[in-house]
Amino acid sequence: MVVADGPLVLPRSLQNEIVAHAKAGLPNEACGILGGRDGTATRFFPAINGQPSPYFYDIDSQDLLRIVLEIEDADEDIVCIYHSHVESPAFPSRTDVELAAWPDAAYLIVSLGSEPPEVKAFAIRDGKISRREITLTD
């Protein structure tokens, strides 16, 4: 079961992988999924942005299916959907909110518009955004 409103528990190593993936995706947005249990991310799944753009991400449907099946086969949950913003702040855009399809997952955004990159997590449900704390672990 996903802890939808509690903190996103994220190992520093996974946060570092997410930031590296975001930087590698430039000049476009990068995206992916974190698997785990009870709000704790344990596995990193970088995904293909099916519509590469500096302003939009769309996880490729075949890649999404592969990742979801792998997470389900491990009896885990989708704990987090992540993507990068090339220049804009780490806050969900109108499009991010409209396309948020996993109400129990955290939505993590990496803003590459600052150095170091800004990393924030949110819950997005029924068009409403609320902050989720990130608890980094070693």
C-alpha cells in the first residue's frame, strides 16, 4: 500500500540517479518511475520520454507497461513518478496536474533551472496539489 500523504522516503543514491537522468535528458524533460513499498522508494526506473520536448514529458506506453509489470511482479507499488523541468521551478505545471493519473503516487519534479537542481515532491489528486516532504536516507 502506498502512503499517499506521508513523506516520500528516498535514498540519496536514488535522488542522485534521478538528477543525473534529468541532466542527461537535456535539452528535453526526462521522466521515470520509482518502485517500492509504503511510501519508501527502493528501485529506479528511468523511462523513455515518448514525446521529447523541453516543455513536456510523456512516458512511452511500452516502457510504462514494462515498468509497471516489473513493479507488480516484485509485489511493489509505484511510489513516485518523476520528471524534470528544464528551466521552470520544481512545481507542477497545469499540464502536469491535468495528466496526473496515479493519485497515490508522489510526483517528484527536478528543476534544472538552478544549481544545485531543486527537487520537490507533491501529491496531485482531483486537480489539487499539495507538497509532500522528502525524507532522504543513506
